Amino acid sequence: MLYQMNAAYMDSIKPLNSWSRFVRDLNGVPWNVFKASWPCRTLDASFELIERLTDCYEEPEWGLNTAEINGETLAIQQNVIANKPYCNLLHFRRSKAQPNQSKVLFIAPLSGHFATLIRGTIKEFLPHNDVYVTDWINARDVPMEQGVFHFDDFVDYLIEFLELLGPDTHVVAVCQPCVPLLVATSVMSKQDNPALPASITLMGGPVDTSISPTEVNDYASGKDYEWFQSNVISKVPDNYKGAGQLVYPGFVQLSGFMSMNIDSHVQKHFRFFSDLVRGDGDNAEAHRKFYNEYLAVMDLPAHFYLDTIKRVFLDRNLAKGNLHYRDQLIDLGDIKKTAILTVEGELDDITGKGQTSAALTLCKNVKASRKEHYEQKGVGHYGIFNGRRYREFIAPKIKAFQIKTDKQAKRMKASKNK
């Protein structure tokens, strides 16, 4: 029913969206000598705001087509090297091979936004690393015959991708996938899997949600499992490839996130309007880029979403030491060889301080010299993996940690060969 109501609403506002675009096009014709005047700028700003508020935002482009490497501009292609029903593994292939660069796998969050949300995260690594990313598929586009997708399937995908990439791969998980990455690392460690990641970086992930609980945590833990099952799960209607799939709709997720910071979003749109009227193109374009990404949402597989609600937020299985994967009890004490870096933001209002760094305590058998925590002052959740402070402080910290890990591995290997 939620899907049908949202579809009816979007259909009802299409004429307003089209009319707004028409007025803006008419106002911007070359022979309109008054288009730079204050009244015309105000008119254009008003109708652009209406157009954007009534638009339907599709999956954005990656836009990572080149990288500066050793003073040379190289073309980049996004190649699918593994295709799964719910995820593609993308490789950012440079036009010229770069020897002796370590592999870095980015685990994008499966939490309502497309993987392009972390393009800024990835961009900083393209000149120095061989980069891969999990590109999750909108659940509404997955045919029913492909089956359902659970938390354990997420872990299976991570293990399969790491086995494909091979040994000495560094992994960076952004927010939600921190928990399944820890599970996958534990499973691979116990099996002594040769593709065990060299290091894992956990960025703003809900490892232990009892620490510094946020409004997001309160929302998830304040209701029981049956409430989520009954109130936010929908069936994909017939006009999509995944007709019949049970999903947590992206528009429900988006409305939840926006409602928690509604004042901030309203103020940003008023500021956007003022920037347009003043002719401040740079600030207006920054607003467009952010909200083009933020408002583009995807549906989540219902079983995965409900598993995550129960295991991570309601029962806190990993933190309590009673999480099971494929009927196997997970013990983070099995992780011994993989180095671990946790990253948190001082002002994070989605994943509270201490929730991610709890992983360092839980992974008790990793040597202290191979565990680090970094807290970035003055940033919230999105500032952990995007923006100026990420570029200037956080990305260099992650790179330095990975380089340090590689050097430690080489020394250990050399000592064994003596």
C-alpha cells in the first residue's frame, strides 16, 4: 500500500514539476533581456526550488572519469568484475597499470542510498591504490526468481569478493557494513582463509549501539521487530522488474532521515533560494550536488533490513557475543592477523561516539600495535567520509595506516624467511 500511495503522489505532482521546468526554460531564453534582473532571478529561483522539490531522483553517475597520477591524467573505467543478484563488484580501472599499488575494497552502505554516495571517499584513493567498490542493486529491480537477501548473504558476498581479489587487500567499510565486515573477517580468520584482508577500516559503524545512543538508535530500539515488519515493509508492484519482492522502500528511509533533521533541511533550502537570487552560483551548485545524491534512494531487501534491525539494533548480538552466521557462533577473538582502524566523528548524530571503536575491544586478540582509533573533530556522520576534513585529515590517516600495515606484513614475512 505504501508503494501505491507514493506512486500516486509522485504522479499527481508531475504536472507541477513539468510546469516549473517550462517556466524556467522560458525565463532563460537568450532574448529575455531582463533575465539578469532581480525579479527574473527571483522567479527563476522560485520555480527551480519547486522543480527540485517535486522531482524524482534516479541513481547518480559516478563521475570519476579521470585521476591525476604522477603528474599524468589517466582515464578511469568502472568495470563490473563480479555480478551477483543484489550487488556488482566494480573496479576503477586506470588506463595505465600502476605497479606496486595496494588493493582497496570499499564496502558501500546498503542503507537506502546508492553506492555513489561515497564517490568522494573513493576519489581520494584513486591516484594511489587499485580501487574496488560494492555497487548495491536497487531491490525493486531484482526479479523474484533470484531469491531473497539476508544479513548472512551480505557476509557471503564480502567473503566471495575478497577471495576474488586475493590476499593483501585492504577493506574500508562506511557505516552500516562495519558489522558484516567484522563477521566476514572473523569467519575468514577462523578458516585461515588466504584472502583474509590485510586491514579493515571501520568508519562510523554501529558495532555497539548501546554506547552514546543517537536518535537513530532510539528509533530502531524503541520499537519491536514485529512493528518494523508490519509498518515499513512493502511489496514491489507489478510495473518493476522485482515485482513481488518484499522491500524497505527508499522513500520511507529518506523521510525518516529527513524528519530527524527537518529544521536543517528547511534552512538549507531557504539558503539555496537566497543563493540563487543573489547569483551565488558556487554555493547553489554545491547544494544541487549534495541533494541530487541525498534524494536519490533505493529500496532495501526486506529480509536484510529486518535482520539488521534485530541483530544490530534490537539484540546487539555482535557486541554481546551471541551473533550467529550460518548457525556458527561468531567470536571476534578469532581475528588475530588483520589490522583494524576505527574512525568516528565528534559530532556524529547517527552513529554515536564509541559505537565504532568498540570493535577494538571486541577484537581482543589483535595486537595493540595493529589497532588504532581516530576521531575527527568538528564533523558529523557524513563528514567522516566526505568533505574538506575527510580529504585533509581522514583519508591521509587511512592511507598511512594501510601503508604501515603493509610494512609490518613485509617485516613479518622477512623474519619468517630467515
